[in-house]
Amino acid sequence: MTPQEEIARLRRQLEDWNYAYYVLDAPEVPDAEYDRSFRRLQVLEREHPELVTPDSPTQRVGAEPLSQFGEVRHEVPMLSLDNAFSAEELRDFDRRVRERLGAGDEAVEYACEPKLDGVAVSLLYESGRLVRGATRGDGTTGEDITHNVRTVASVPLRLRGKGYPELLEVRGEIYLPREGFERINNEARERGEKIFVNPRNAAAGSLRQLDASVTARRPLQMCCYSVGLFRGGEMPDRHSEILDRLHRWGLRLNPESKVVRGVEACEDYYQSLAERRDGLPYDIDGIVYKVNDLGAQQRLGFVSRAPRWAIARKFPAQEEATRVVAVEFQVGRTGAITPVARLEPVFVGGVTVSNATLHNFDEIERLGLQVGDRVIVRRAGDVIPQVVSVIAADRPADARAVQAPEACPVCGSPVEREEEGAVLRCLGGLICQAQQKAAIRHFVSRRAMDIDGLGEKLVEQLVDRELVATVADLYRLPREAWLSLERMGEKSVDNLLAALEASKDTTLPRFIFALGIREVGEATANNLASHFGSWEALAAADEEALLEVPDVGPVVADHLRQFLDSRDNLAVVGALREAGVHWPDVARPPREQLPLDGQTWVVTGKLEALDRNAAKARLEALGARVAGSVSAKTHTVVAGPGAGSKLGKAEELGVPVIDEAAFLDLLARHGAQP
């Protein structure tokens, strides 16, 4: 047998054993025999490096750590799910499904799966080989974690069998089983290191390691639950059959998955798994129900960036009683003052909770909360601590009413209550240290100027020591001042100064977003940049011109003009440009190169994932003209629920009509952000 033949035989053997162990849960050989074969393959590959391939079982861990994570744009968005917190809400979901499908009283077939408490990921296979792994991120953009997912033993580097599409995106959950969680925490304790608070945080932290060898030491698992993008092949027309096919191709499924018919069977499945939840080898926080028929899924469509054909029935959030020892006030970037309940520490849902947001003063009034009260604290969705209710019967005699501050708790400036009455706002502006700190944190954040290494503690020192007052001061601060800060040595300062220098080369949308203008998020910043093309054009725009921009209404236009009319704000922008911050103007490609050039589209009805103004902006960016009425010259109508007469007119004239799901797919194909 030649070395090439032996290498091929060993790889096939190891892949078969991995499949039996990780996917079928049916080990075929002792660990010692697996280890002998693995070591033999390593020896042969060292002797014949020209025969090493990326999908060899020996190549799961890369040689060099990464310097940073790249971004991955999901061609098909990874949507979130709506939640049901009771049997009644699940029945409402089933009723809506049957009504929209016109099924009457006929029971719908659902695929039921445990909702694993881990990290949602996307795996991309080309010609059966794993080429990319990514996190879900915000649903449209995630992080490239290919080097880390390759280390997860239940993720095949090469698909088994045949018949898979040329391009296949598999979606699933990477999680840490409880036994593995306990083991790595015990090892951390022995080394005197910080331990993880729960398996989900451990899984997330493991996948965000720049050094894949660290991830490889964590016993992560992956279960797939759907397919995203696929090309060059066909897939079954039922969700459960797609999962079966993925299983045959070497991907792991959750063994508790089941197909049932009707909402009562869904409820039985929920109760059965809820009773066994604590005995499972992994954490779950609910059940996911999906309409099994893909044709029915397409007819049901999407709402608010979530599918109408699926829902997550959450387990009751864990609740505990504790006492409110104080209510303090935090000041945000825009001056909004948020009340925060300080609690006697209590262990809820896997973490120790010592504070909970009270959102605003209306919420305090709704709860009837006083300092000293015993309250019920819940981690909503097992993540965000919140005060659910007050145990009025346990109110102590010395309980005190919560008093809204008459002046800013940080700078002492006057405060005002907005017209709605819920939000109290500091009027101190940039003289308020809290607003200065929040503005700087926002400016340096990843989606803004992306200045790595300038964390919260450094910002605190900079403002407290009055080294900076505005974001422009960051670029003017001498090296000696950085070195004077705590825990800032020569190398740290060099890295930070390099990050500051690199951040000067930015884009107009990022710069607008980084300025922290009230109500101007990333999407609005993108729209402003695309519409005006340059900072000068935006700064000169009057309120009427601003209102022509998609997503900009009277409130946002007013905030923009207030910002742009402020001498202080324009001085900061000028100082940033003097420091070297620059960006190219935003130029649209020639119209004849746009994919929808010359086409007239109409948008009608209520869209859920984006409003009609945003839809209009996306179409215009692709070259289309968006009209207000349907005619024989209309190319396509995008129709949401409640489309009315325009939909009828389109059908009468034979104009093509697409729903929101098809529209989002079109945007994704042409690279237009949904």
C-alpha cells in the first residue's frame, strides 16, 4: 500500500468513526484505537506534507492565531423567532397559522426541536467542503469564526455521501454540554482563573477566541436545525426531511427532535421535555415549533424580521425574591436619566444579579416601587434582569418613595421631563461627564470608529482626569498623557495610537453614526450618507431636505438640525477633520449599471421587516423608480398585508406581484441591506 493510499484509508476510517461517535452517538471503537490511527495519519502527513489537505482530520486546528475577526454578511438573513410564554400564546400562534393557510380546523404538522442554549452559527460548504463558519451577529452581519468551528468535532470538514448542493449553508447551534462546562470550570478553579457563569457564556467565549487551539480544548458540540442558502441542487419540501438529509451528509441533529400534528401534540411535547429538562446533558431554554411543509412556510411569510411559520415556546423564566436597597440614576449619551434598582445579590438563571434596570419613571409608578421593598426579579428570556413586581405585603415600615432627581446626579445641571413624561433628561450637554463618557464610548465602538483598546476604564480615566472633553481630544492627546494612565505601558500605548491612526480612514456612514446624534442609528446614517453623498451637503440641508431621506421623520430631522446648528458640535467635527479623520464621498454607480434601471416598482400594504420608506430607498439604490400608483408600465408590485386596491389593480393588469419574503430575497441577491 502506498503512503497516498494509506493516508486516504486512514482519513476515511477516522471520518467514519467520527460520524458514528458524534452524529449517531454509537461509538464503534475504543478511544485507544482511534488515537493510534490518528497518530499514524499525523506521522504519514509529516513525512509527506504534499499530501496534506484542509479537510484532513488532523487539520482541525490552524497553526497561527488570528489578529481579529472578519465580518461575514449573511446572503439570506438569519432571522430571530417570536416567543410564546404560555400555552394560550402557542394556541394563538397555531390559530393564526391555520387562518392564513385556510386550513380551517385541520391540524397542522409541526417539527418540534429543543431550543438549545448556545450560539447560533452558519456553516458554508462548497462542493461538500467546509469553507466558512460565522456567528449570527445581528442577523445580517456576523463574525467569521471559521478557524474555531473547524475545531468542533461534530462539525464535518467534508460532507459524507453524495447528492448535496454545490453550495450549501447549514445553520445550527454550537453549545457546551453540562459535563464539559463543569470540567473546564473545575480546571479553571485549579489554575486560579476566572470561571464561566453558565454554559452559554462559555460557548460564546470559546467561539470568540483568536487562538483556535484554545477553542479546540473546549468540548463544544453542534446540532443543525435548518438550511439557509443553497445552490446547484435540490432539497426536500419538508423541514424534517431536510434535517434527515443533513444527518445523512454527516451533520448532527438533536435526538429529541420530533414531528407532531396539531397544537395539542405540540403542548404534550413541551410538557414532556419540560419534565426532563434538568436531566438533559445540555441546557435548553424552550422549544422551537416550525410548520413542517416548506410550501406552507412560503405562503405564511415573515413579520418583523421573524417568520410567521415558527415560534419559540419559552420555559418560564427563573424568578427569585430579593430586596431593593437603593435606586440610583445613570446618565446616558443623550442625557437620558435611567433609574436602576440596586438589589441584595440573588442567584437567578445561572448568574448573580445585583441590579436591574427600571427603564423610566413610568415603570416605577406602574410597579409602585419603593426603596426597601421586596421584589420579584426575573431574567427575561434568561438574559436581562428585570423587576417584575413588588411584594407589597412585605413592605418594611421604613420603605422610602423613589424621588426623581431635581438636578443631574453627575454634573448638577438642570433636568427636564419630556412631553411624554417618562424620560428625564440632563441639559448639561458636553459639560456633563456622564454624557462625555457615553459619547466617547459610542464614538470608539466597533460599529462607529472602531478604535480597539479604548475601553470603558480608559474612558473613565480620560474624563475624570479632564484629559479629554470631546471625542476630537482623543486624537490630540500626547503620548505622555496616555502613558500616565493606569495599566498603560509602552506596548499598550503603541497599539492604541496605531488604532487611533487607523480609525482616521473611515466612511461617511460610520462617521455620521459615531457622532451620536439622537435617533440616528446605523440605518439612518447609511440613508443620510447615500442621499446627500457628502458631509457638506448634509450639513447644509434644511429640515425640508432632510425629510426627503428615507427613515427621517420630523423628530429625527429636528434632532439633526439641532446638532448641525450647534457651533460646539460643528467645532468638534472641524477638529476631527483637522486631526486627519477623513472619508470618501458616497458616489452612486452609473445608473445604467444598476440592476433595476428603467423599472417602475410600487410598494403597497404594510411591510414588517422594513417600512415603506426604507423599501423605497433600497429600490431606488438599485436603480428603480418607485411610483405611487399601478399602471401598465409598472414592472413589479411589492405587496404586504392590507395591500388593497393597488394589489387588485396589479392583478387586473397582469403586473407581477411579490410578497415581502421574495422582496427581501431580491435585496439580498443584489447586496442591498434589508
